[in-house]
Amino acid sequence: MASKEVKSALKNAREAIKNKEYKEALKHCKAVLKLEKSNYNAWVFIGLAASELEQPDQAQSAYRKACDLEPDQLLAWQGLANLFEKSTQTDFKAELPRVYQKLITLYESSDKVKCYEVGKKLVEIYHTEKNHLQVARLWCRLIQLKEDAEEGVVGRAGLQKLWQEMTQLLADSVEEQDNETQQHLINAFEKAMSLMDNIPSEDHKKLSANYITCLSKLPHEEVKMKEACEAMLSLYPTHAFPLEVLGTHYLRSGVCSEEAGGCFARLLELDADSGLAHIGLGAKALEEGRYEDAVSSLAAGLKRARSCSVGWLRLAQAQLKLHRYAASAVSCRQGLKVLDGDAGGAEPRRRLLRMKAEALVRAGGEQNADEALEALAQLDDADNDPDLVSLRGRAYLQKGLVDKALQVSSVLPPEAHPGQAEVLVLRGLAQLARDELREAEESFLKALELKPSSGECLFLLGRLYWDMGEETRRDKGKAHTHLLKAAKLDPHLGVTFRYLGHYYRDVARDPGRARGCYKRAFELDASEAEAGPPPWTSAWSRETWTLPWPS
């Protein structure tokens, strides 16, 4: 008899819900539960009625009870999903993904179309929560479901669209993703491109560009990125984008290979106004020791790409190599300005600060020394790096603080450290400032032993021997030999040629070579006024001139 009463009460509850008589429905359901406490349908009807009566907590409780009774039945889970979707309660929204997951599991074996629909809703939640891995995993599962549900009816175009949708969901967050998600994304791009029918086409070109952009953000996918760029160039040879991505990669990584040079040259052929191409070719020239060409190309590139911090860094390096210290400091300032507020620019900022300090110290003057010390103060390793310690000591010398400079140079790094030579040079300069010429000579000679290719050490020794007096000045084995070696090792230092000019004028009595050296000094540095009248004036033009070695 109880079974008939239960069926009758459930029928009445269903009719009441149909007629929107929700309170009446609750009465019938309670009657059922008095007879049968674990009646699944009664709990589902209570959940539905309570939901319509805006009693969300009671509705959830009822649906949960039904789910516990019959966890593999759909109705209660569907009811929970509807309840949570309509609600604005935070705790309900937090539970929605778990409900969707259960529905997907239940639908997977019974209704693949609905499974796909619920899956897309869950993907949206994961996407909003930036749960990138779950987005990738679930979307792959949905594509498989779509194929299974329609038994191939979805077709090539339909599959292509689905894979492309996946790339759109994940491409913007590629740098935040773990490796598994990134591999899913790369696979989605490759699938989407391989399923396109019209190749080449604008759509394919756009998707290829998006793929390359994605790969360019993943340093460990350099090989794939290069392959993708080459593939795009083969299909779209007049399109500059893949060359720009490759060029940017080469610049950031400091690669100056023939491959990199070819990339920049090709980009310049496509776009004569490409700032990136000019900067890249300038960086290549710098690497090859063609400093004048480097300055020319880098300056041209930076006119068009002023926000390229790497370009300013390379220009400052080239100017420093040419001993254009004031210009190098200006380039460093510009590069640092570009990097302001860039959290990812710590390493280029550190390099620019180091270079700025060196340029300012070598430029001379107390004001420059103060600015150099400010730059050094911003470097964490300024007290431990021998090169930076040496620069600080040189700044003290510029300010006339000789004792402080000597104190800085008193602690030498280990002999194996490449910075030891710089500290010895500093010590020698400080000793020179105190007229301790023999001690300075000893310091410079020790520095030269450690760094035999140093044009600066050779020049300092040559100048020292020249200034020691008439007897030493005439010793070709000292002043002349060291100055000549310095000029060959560093042919861009004007002051070396000035002293060579003095030597050929006053000691060797060779006016032709003296004029050649003075002219070279003027060409390198117009401030070399001590060299005498410019060699292109009438006073010099009637005479021939030569450098001390074949030019």
C-alpha cells in the first residue's frame, strides 16, 4: 500500500511543479519522505521546488541528498548545475566545476553532445581562473568527443576550427604555463595549420604568425621557432614578420653568427627602413671589430627604433671601443631610460650601468666622476667585482682623492682573476698621481704580464717612459716600442698617436711619420690640440706624411 501512496504523491508533486505550485509540491514530497526517507525523486523535486521558491540552501541540501543516494543518476546533478549557474553565491560558484566534472563523466557514455556542451562551460570557468593546464586537457578531450559523437561528420574544417579555438584560448598566457600546457598549445597550432586547405592564404599566414609569436616567448623552443620562421618564409618570402622575430631573438641572445647576419641583411632588403635590421647589422659589425660601421648602423637603426635597449647597449659598446666616452655615456643614459620600469630588464640595465660608469670615468672630470660613482652605487656587486672596484678608484682619482684610490687598489683579487690587471692599472695611476714613477712602472708591468694584449697598459708604459726624462725618452726599447705596440693593439686611441708623433718629431727626427701620427690623432679625437696645427692646414699640406707602419 505504501508503494502506491509514494507513486501517487510523486505524481502529484510533479503536477504541482508543472503548474508552478511549488509549496504544494513540497507538501507532497514530504509525504513521500515520511514513507520512504531515501526516495531519490522526492529529494530532486524538493531541490527544484526550493530553488524556485528562492531557498538556495535548502535546494542544495536536497540535491546533495539525492546525489548521495544515486551518484550515477543525472537529475540531481543537473539540478545542482542549474542552481549554481543561477546563483551569485561565492560558495556555489566554487562548487560548479566539480558538478560539471561529474556531469561530463555521466554524459560521456550516454550523450556526447551534452557532454561537449557542459565541457565548454567548464573550459570557460578554467579559462577565467587561469587554470591553463585544465583548459588544455579538457579541450583535447572535447575534440575527441566531437569526433566520436559525429563519427567523422565534423570533418576536416570542423576539426581545424576546434584546434584553432584552442590556440586562441591559450596563446596569450603561454609564458605563465607549465611545460605540459605549452606542449598542448604547440600541438594545437600544428594541428590547426596542418588541417587548413588553402595554403598559402591570408588565414594560414595569420595563424603561422601567431604560432611563431607563441614560440618566440619560449626560450627552450628555439629550434621549433627557427623552423617555423623558415617554413613561413618559404611560403611568404616577401613577408618581414618571421625575419623580425628571428632578428629580435638574435639581438636578445647576443648571437652574431653568419646566420644572424644573413637574417638582418635579408630583412633590410625587404624593408630598407627597418630599425631592427640596421641594429642587427651594427651588432654584427661590433662583434667583428668594425666599430665605425657599427656606430653608423646602430645610430641609423635607433633613429627608427628608439625603444630598443639592446641597440643602445651595443651603440655604447662601439663608442667605448672608439674611445668616444661622452657619446657612450649618452647612449647608456638613453638605454637606461628605455629600461625604466621594465622588470625583465635587470641584466641589460646592469650592463648599461657598468658601461656608463666606465665611459664617465674615462671621459674625465669631477662631475663625470660623481655620476660614475652614482652608477656604481646601483650595482649590487660593485664592492666585489675587481673591474668595478677599479672604476670606483679611477673616479676617486678624477676627484683628486689619490689616497682613497690607493686604498681601493690595495686589496688585489686572486691572481687567476681577470680583474686583477685592472686593479694593478688603478694602482699605477694612483702612484703616478703621487709622482712615484718607478712604483707606477712596476704596477703597469705586472698588469701587462696578466693582460699582454692590453693596448691601455702598453700606452701607459709608453707614456710613462716618455715622461721620465730625456734619457729614458730616447730609449727606443721603452717609449717607442710600447707606444707602437699600443697603437697596433688599439688603433682607435688618439692619444697614443699623439705621443708617437712627439717621438718621431723630437727623437727620431722623422717629420713624415710625425705628421702621419699627428694626423691620425686628429682624425680619432679632434680634442688632441697638443698635437699641433691640424695636418690638413696649409702648413702641413705641402709635406707628405706616413704612419709608422704601412697603412
